[in-house]
Amino acid sequence: MSSLARRIGQISRLRVWNFADDGEQEREDVVAAEEPLEIRIAWPGAEPRRAWVTMRTPGHDFELAAGWAFHEGLVGARDVAEVAYCTDVDLTPEQELNVVTLRSLRPVDLGHRHTALSSGSSACGVCGKDSISAALETVRGRRWEGPPPRPDVVRRLPALLREGQSVFARTGGVHAAGLFTAEGDPHVVREDVGRHNAVDKVAGARLLAGLSPAEAFLVVSGRAGFELVQKAVAAGVGSLVAVGAPTSLSVHLAREAGLGLFGFTRAARTVRYA
């Protein structure tokens, strides 16, 4: 096993130098891990081909691949046959545990944006989408049809999400996303250096368990940008709740799609935008 395979994990330990008023100190610290992940997709009669490369926090990689493919409209909720680490003999040590293959039960149209090497940073999400209507075309999940969101529940959600942010508690360097019921009970919470990756992992966890990603609330630890609203719409959730601010385009999309959108959410208040 290579040194990369041995060290890959959600955190990385290293020596740092701390400078403060009382002097300089060398000590051990932990930072959030970040590694590239290449997602390959195969289907009956087709060999695996590269679909996406993103920077992510290692862990829950199969969920990330499944959720990303679902949010992109490449696979439906019941189309994922298998997700596994690639075992090609020609992989370099740097690629170990950083390449996964998703096998779909039906043919996949990768389209023009996936025909060549596609890559993204840990902040990239809805790259290549040309319009609101194009984003809405990816809606595939069963829509959540429960009661309207209760403001008192919405205000409690960031604190409940924080309870599942163990990597953030140690490093301060990752985002989080969680799927919650109408009463504020968590289904799944995931962390990642990329806010969109965390959302993909949440949806992927549900899909790989044979469950719908549609639920009352998708809660995110940062802002509510367009790409996160697009993923919430694709998953069919009732409302997106963000700790930070929305953008004009994210509000536009949420209103067009009928998605509840809350920003600046904390125990004392929340602001509803859609």
C-alpha cells in the first residue's frame, strides 16, 4: 500500500508554527484533508469513462459519485447498480483510492460537457448549465409533499446540523449538509471541503440505501448559492435552509421551482426568500 493510500482520510496531521503575543510555538495540528476524486461511469456495453474530477474530503466517496451523477441527471434514483474503487493495474500511487467507477443499469448520455476531461474545484457546482430551464430539466426525484415548514423548526436546524460536524469541530475547514424531517430529525449529515460535495454525499447516501433523497429540509452550513438550490430541486426536497445568504439567481430558481428557501438561519431568526 502506498503512502497516499495509508494517509487518506478526513483529516491530516502536520507540524505548524503558532505566533502569538506570548511568543512562538511549534506544535501538531490537524487540517481537513483534500484529495482529487475522479468519477468514471459505465453502463451495459460501455467501458468506464471519465465523467468528472473534483477536489473533495476523502470519505463517503461512493455516495459522492452517486449523488453527483443523480444531481447532474445522468442516472435516476434506481439506476445505480454499483459504485466501487477502480482497481486498474495502470493506476499511479497518487490515484489509489482516488478513482471510483459508477455502473449504471441503463445507458448514460454524458453529453458535450462530459465528453472531454471535466474537472472542478471544491467550490464548483453547476458548471455548464446555461439557463434556469436547463437546471430544472435535471429534476428527477419524487417531490416531498409534506406540510409547510414551521419557522421554529427551521431556526433549530443549523444547531442540529452542527451536532454532526465532527470534522469541522476538529479542523474548522469543511462545509456540511444534512437531510432532515419536517420535525427536525436528521436522516444523514455529511461533511466536505466542497459545499456541493457535501450535498452530493447526502443525496448519494439515500440513493445507495434505496431511499428517496426527497425530504422536508436540506440544511447547509454556508451560503445558498445557485448550485445548491439546483441540487435541492433535483433531489425534490421541500426547503433549503442555509446559515448564510442566498444570491439573486438562487432565489429566482427556488421561486420558479417551488422550493422553500431560507437564509441567515440561526436560533434567533431566519429569513424566508421563497
